[in-house]
Amino acid sequence: RKAKAKMPSYKGLENFRLEDKMGDGAFSNVYRAVDLTSGKKVAIKVVRKYELNSSQRANILKEVQIIRGTSHPSIVKLYSFSESEEYYYLVMELMEGGELFHQIVKLTYFSENLARHVILQVARGIRYLHEERGVVHRDIKPENLLFERIPIIPSKNPIHRPYDEEKEDEGEFIPGVGGGGIGRVKIADFGLSKVVWNEETMTPCGTVGYTAPEIVKDERYSKSVDMWALGCVLYTLLCGFPPFYDESINVLTEKVARGYYTFLSPWWDDISHSAKDLISHLLCVDPAQRYTIDEFLNHPWCNAAPAPAPPAT
Ligand code: ADP
Ligand code: MG
């Protein structure tokens, strides 16, 4: 880590010692901090309220309300919320291990076993949001999936399979990811999330009986945006690059609109048909055909016993 930068001090956060910056957003910084009362380590998202217009402010309050109403091992916890004249403060559970995005970059790609282990945790979080809370996240991506602690990925384990035939069997130790398991992965960032179903009645929000069919459909389909994103994350975990990419934003947009992706050789050659079948039911343009979270969790790939690790050499 770089030499410690001087931490800013915020009015209203006197009870915390900020240690370092963990993330940057358009309107926020996320700090690692210590709650001086309890000694507990936390993460604090400091939102620059003064840069927000009134509808953006309302969105932060909505984000807080949604995350406050959740309690699940795959969802980052919000401990407290407060504000000063200039800032909003979200004191959250500290996710020491950082973003799934960085782990993908570090490892190149994950074995099917490890990808399953990670994606099932995310999927259970999504099932909880969709079915118990009536919430769609709408921003599922590797940057918003966080590891509780630095995932430890030992050598001589099928978890690390960079596409490099010569190194394939070396099983060398991966710096920064040591031994002893991967830990929990949790969903963060409810900045774009939305409540679509009334929890008690499991009907669309708004006045039942007067809701137009396109709204009913829209709200039903809005859950499917999380399923598409889940498919993109799973694809990326298994091969190390995203399903849709182009340097030109116009071409990229067209590829997504058509659902044009391939299981590119050689990267996908050794990946199971079952994994490809599952992905094809998620990266499916028609939201009515796309798997729901229950269909996802019932797919054979999600329920396969992990393949045993190869014998240590
Ligand atoms: P934004 O809306 O700006 O994307 P996020 O809530 O996603 O805000 O936070 C930005 C980044 O800060 C995340 O991608 C992650 O790297 C880091 N971060 C957010 N929450 C936590 C947390 N609870 N623990 C550790 N790091 C976090
Ligand atoms: Mg984010």
C-alpha cells in the first residue's frame, strides 16, 4: 500500500477514525474506518450532498431505505446513516476483500467450481431481493460485488486457471491471494435499485386494479435485468472477459440489443456444456424467456457437486 495520505475530517464523523480510501464514485468516497466507540472496523460511504440536485438527494435516501430494509448474508449491511450540511454518511459493513472485478483481473478467470461458489452467493442475494423484498438491484456487476475478506486462493488448486498452457499446471502461489478459502461475496451499491413489488401482496407498487398492463409487465420484467447482469458476471468469471464488448459504443450497443455473443474458442473449449446452457438462458434477449432467479438456482450446473481438486504433486 502507498504511504498513508492525510485523511479529511468530516463534521459528524468525529466518532470514527478514517484509515484509507477504498473506493471512488461520481459523488462519493468510500473509506475504511474504525468506530472509536466499539473499536469495530467499518466502511463509510461519504456522499457529497452539495453536488447533488434534489432528485439525486432523494435517490440517496431511497438507496438508504432499500438497503436498511434488507438482512441477508449476501447483502452488505448498513449499520447507520447520518448527514451533515454537506454530506451523507452511510456506515456499512467493511468488505476487506474489495471488488470481484479486481479478483477477476488478478486471476484471469475462475474454475467452474470457484465461479459456482461465487455466483451462488450472489444469486441467493438476488433471490432474497426479488422474492422477499420486491427489490430489483439494477446495477449487478463485478465492481458492486464485494469480498468480505481478501480471498485466499491456494496453489495446486483448480481455482486458478490462467489461459497459459505452459503455466497451466505449475500451480504457483498467487501473490496477494494466499491459502484458506474464498470467504463470502456480497452485493453492494443500491444506488440504482428500485422497489417494484409490494412485499405483502406481491403485486406491483401503486394502486392495484388501476395499474396499466405495460406497468405490470414492466415491473415483472424489471427483475429480469438482474438476471441478464448475472449472466454477464458468470460469463466473465468463467473466461475472464465480458460477453459483450466493442471499442465502438454503437457497435457494442447493437451487439447487446441483438444478444450477440459467442463462446469464443479456445477460452470456452474446456468449459462444460451445462455452464454454457445456463448462460444461454440468461443472455437471452426476450425477458419473458430469460431464466428467473428460481430457474437459475434450479439449473443442474448450480447443483452440481464440485469436482474434486487434482491430487497435490
Ligand atoms: P458508487 O455508487 O459510487 O458506485 P458504491 O457503493 O458502489 O458507490 O461504492 C464505490 C466503491 O467503493 C465500490 O465499488 C467498492 O470498491 C467500494 N466499497 C463500497 N462499499 C464498500 C464496503 N462496504 N466495504 C468495502 N468497500 C466498499
Ligand atoms: Mg458501484
